[in-house]
Amino acid sequence: MDFLSGINTIKGVGPARAALLAKLGIRTIEDALFFFPRDYLDMTPLNFSQGNEERAGTFPCIIVDSAVDKKSKSGICITIVPVFDGKNRGHAIFFNQPYIKTNFRRGDRIIFTGRVRKNYGEYEIINPEWQRFDELSNEFDRICPVYSLTKGLSQKVLRQIMKEILKNCNAPEILPDEIIEKFNLIPRNVALKNIHFPKSFDMLEKSRERFVFEEILLFQLAMAQTRRELIGDERINRYVDIDIKPILSTLPFSLTPGQKKVIDEIISDLKSGQNMNRLIQGDVGSGKTVVACIALYLAAKNGLQGAFMVPTEILAEQHFMTLERILAPHGIKVDILKGKMTGNIRTTILNNIKTGRTGVVVGTHAIIESDVDFFKLGMVVTDEQHRFGVKQRRELIKKGHHPDIIVMSATPIPRTLALVLYSDLDISIIDTVPSGRQKVDTYVVGNDMRKRVYDFMVGEIEKNHQAYVVCPAVEENEMNVSNVEDLYMRLKKEYPDLKIQVLHGKMKNEEKDRIIKDFLSKKIQVLISTTVIEVGVDVPDATLMIVENAERFGMAQLHQLRGRVGRSNLKSYCILISDSKEEAARSRLNYMMKCHDGFEISLKDLELRGPGEFFGLRQHGFFELKLANHIKDLKLLENIKMLAVDIIERDKLSLKEYKPLAQSLNEKIFKRI
Ligand code: ADP
Ligand code: MG
């Protein structure tokens, strides 16, 4: 089986299904194999009394009466199917599936899978999946995969497709035996089969371990290799002029003690005999940009160019304006490079960069296009949105002249974890925020308060402020969590005068940029979105952040969301809506009310949820860790890092048994897409 052949070569996949699968990013057989389930159903049969609302269970039932349809007040068709689970009576309830009742006759034996709740003393299972007893062969899957879906594609169909692929699949091993043995891993092909259709929960765990290991190893290899190949140790670019008084005197504020300390660390790097390779951490709003700006100033004053790479065009524009305002008065020409630029403008800028007229260039990954040549790039700054920008960083470093490196991390990460994740970087922490900032008042409320929350929002809008609303999902979904599209319709109906817009990751970049611009210029008052707005943008008049199904987010992420408001001297609020009764979720949310320090929050997250939380934050990026949120402890991370460094230092990638690994590294990380 050729992993790279199109998904349409699989039995049961015609053009229509291929198009739906493409929406999920599945174009080839390999894409499908690595489209891992987002969850699993335990199909061990239960009674309703053993079910609950938090997690789906499996309930074999007999249909005891004919199904009836009802219309709800809002016009939704509700189908009620009376069932008996062997002990209790109950109802299977379906929304808006008027034809479904034709499937059920009195006496039919059906297995329902779903969440169970009690309504006025009666058990209800809501929108369950179902299958007939007699459809089940003897080898039915006790553990059933649950995939992320798109409209028009069902779990049943996707499972069938996966089964079909796995039937003939024999994935080659990429790790050498010595590593597999030393770390007690299962073979890749076995892991692949079991990650989709686990034979047992134990095998599922082992399969995850195997892929987590692989992802993190590749990432660490990339870091180690980049350091050795492209950065080196010995300083080539000399810094003679390290006077920062001129630039300090033109800043509109004086630096905080934390900023001063980090700048001192940078200067001592630049004076040393070694290249700088530094991670700058700081809480949201701690003022990282100006610190990078001062480093870029020094580079320019010493005859070097600087590049500042950011993940989105909006951020590029914001940073460009900031840097130009600060640097231009000192005779440093700042330019911006964006994806859409064409023709003369682009040619002129490229020429400026090549001849050295440009002192500092700010931009998106347009900076790493192959036709961008620098005169003498000596300072590379990347503002890390996706934590694993290792690929882009590498491309930019390649364009440089023994450049010094600054990486800025968007989310505060506990020191212990940062040391491992960013293995080769020295770490600086800005541990103060500019004075005069107010803390963002944070509340946790139940769904019953929703109306009041949104009325409060209207009050803020009437004051000419703006609001964000964040949902965990984009469209209607099987997880029963609120989604951007539905909420948009509801709020539109309820508050027709408000200017509301939606924003999510499935939109095209240009569209996203336009919407954020409209929000900045107040053409939009309320922005409903997924976590795409998590990082970076500065909208000073936004004073309210509402998070729906807040239990779905990690604390570090909630803190980052909260950081979108309270960016001026206006009083700001963050309202976390959640009905979760789960104790862990409650205590996380309550902690958010008390604590406003990003580092403390991330430390707590590390304690409660393990290091995985810090991998799972970003859903996109060139190198996306899909599984690493299952990593259990720091120790393993550290061991993998040591392994990677050892492989690179002893040049093992050139050995025969390391060839498949070297190839994977090349394909997954080093190759330009
Ligand atoms: P972050 O660390 O989240 O990237 P920014 O660099 O965007 O933060 O800075 C947040 C805001 O704080 C900006 O508007 C910036 O101009 C302002 N700022 C930065 N440093 C100071 C300071 N020392 N005093 C007052 N305001 C500052
Ligand atoms: Mg920033």
C-alpha cells in the first residue's frame, strides 16, 4: 500500500466523501492513518443507572413502545423512543431527526451509546449513536474510536474508512532497534492499528506512548540539529556600540525592573564570545516587544540587520508600527513583508533588504520565502505563537550571518518545563508588568446566568467598549459544547442591533485579518470566536471576555484569553461560563478567579494536568504535535531530549539503522512545504 496515494483509492470513498475528508485535512492514506481519534468510547455494556452526563457509555436496550415526535417551542422536532435497559425504563431522545423513528419497532434490541441524564426521575439518553444487536459480529470493538467530524460525515462512515485502510496497512518502522528496546516501545505498525482500534485500554496507552515519543524526539532532534548546523557557538558578529541611552530617552515610558534585567542579560550575551540563543518569557502584557526592539536597535547600530517574525499579518502590522515609531527616529529603516505583497512594493522592499538599506524587517513567514536575501542578518527574533515554530525559525536562521537568536514565548511556561522544551535556549524572564495595570475581574457562572451575562455585555457595548466571546467549537458538534455558529445566530436574534461577527481557524487568512481589522476600528462590537484570538492582538477598548464551556480550556489558555482584555486603563472583566460538575474542572475555574499571575497559573496547570497541556495549546502551525498532550511527566521529556542531543552529537543520523529516522526528520520538519 502506497501511503501517499489519494484517499479516493480506498473502497467506499468517492468524490463526495473525498471532498469531506479533505475538509478534515485528509487527502492521502497517510493523512488518514495519522488522523488520530479525539476520544474513545468504552463499549462495555452498562445500565442507565451506571451512566452519567459527563461521559458517553454503552447501553443495550429493548424498545418497549412506538416512538413519538414532539415539537419544541422553538420549532425543533424531538423524537422520544421508550426503552428498557433490563433494569430501568428510560427514553432515547433525538433532536431534529424526524425520520429516525422508522428505525425502531417495539421489541427491537438496540445498543445505544451516549450520555445519560435524569429528567424528572426518568433516564434519558440524548442523541445517542445506535446499532442493532444483530449487526454486531462476534469481534465487535469493545473500544470504539471517536473522530473529529465535519458536516456530512458520520462516525460510522469514518470508522469504516479507517478499518478499510488498516486492513492492508503495514507501516514501516522508523526508530532503530536500540531505541525501541531502551525505551520499551511497541512497533510502529502495531501502535498505528491500536491507536485507531485499540485491543485494550492498555494497548491504547502503549500506542500513545509510542507516538508521543516519536513526535517529541523529532522535535528535539530538530532543535539540536539547528543549533549545531546553523548557529554554532563562537561569536562572529562583534558588538562595539552597546549604548542604549539614546533609545531609552525616546521611549514614551521608562522600563520596568524586569525589562531592564532582561536587557542586561541580552547585552552581556552580545559582549560575550558566544552567540546568543535566548528565550524571553513574560506574562501577557509584560512588555516583551520593546525588549526585542532594543536588541534590534543594538544590532542595527553595529552594522547588522534584524528580522522579527510573527505568526499573523495583523501582528506583523502592529509590531511594524511599534518598531517603526521607536526605531525610525534613530535612523533605522524598518520594513514589513507580508504574504499578499506583490509587484513593485515587494521588489523594492526585497531590494532594500538585500542591499542593507533596511535595518529591521518585520513580517510573517513571508520573510522566509526563498527570494528574500539579506545583506547581513545578525539578529533573529521570533514571536512564538505556535510553540513548535522550530521549522520556520530554522529557515530564518539559515538566511542569517551567524545570527543571534531571541525567541519570545507567548504563554508563560514554568521554568522546569521551559528548560526541557526549549532545550538549547538560555532563559530570561520579565517578572514585572508595567505599573498602573488593573487586574481583570474574573467570575465563574453557570448557564442559568447566561442571560444576565449577555445583558451585561450589552451594557459594556453601550459604553462604546467591545467584547470577545470564545467557544470551544466552530460548528454544531457531537460533543455538546457551544459553538461559534449557533451562538452567532442566537445573539443576532436576541440583540439585532449589535454589530457581531465570527472568527475561527477554518477561515482564510485574509478573511481573518479583515475581521480583526474591523474589530480594531470598531466596525465590529462583539467578536465570537474560537481560540484563534488567543494570542497577541491588542484591542485597547475590549473590556469583556466571555468564555463558553470554560471547563474545556486549560488554565494557561484561559489566562491567555483573559489577557486580550484589560489592555488600557478601562475596567475589564472575564466571565467563565460553565455547568461542569467535575471537581477538577471546578477547582481549575475557581483558581482563575483568585490568581492573576501567568507563571503561577502555568505552574498549577503543570501540577494538575502535566506537561501535555503546554503542547496542546495551539491547533495549527507547521509542525503540530497532535499527541504530545498525553505526555505524563517531565522526566520522560528530559530523557528524550538527552537522547536527541546524543544522536546529533555523535552523528548517529548518518548510520544505516538511523536512516528512516533521519528521513522522517527531513520530511516532517526540515523540508519546505
Ligand atoms: P507582551 O509582553 O504581552 O507582548 P507588549 O510588548 O505587547 O506585551 O506590551 C504591552 C503594552 O505595554 C504595550 O502597549 C506597550 O507599549 C506597553 N509597555 C511596554 N513596556 C512598558 C513600560 N515599561 N511601561 C509602560 N508601558 C509599557
Ligand atoms: Mg506580544
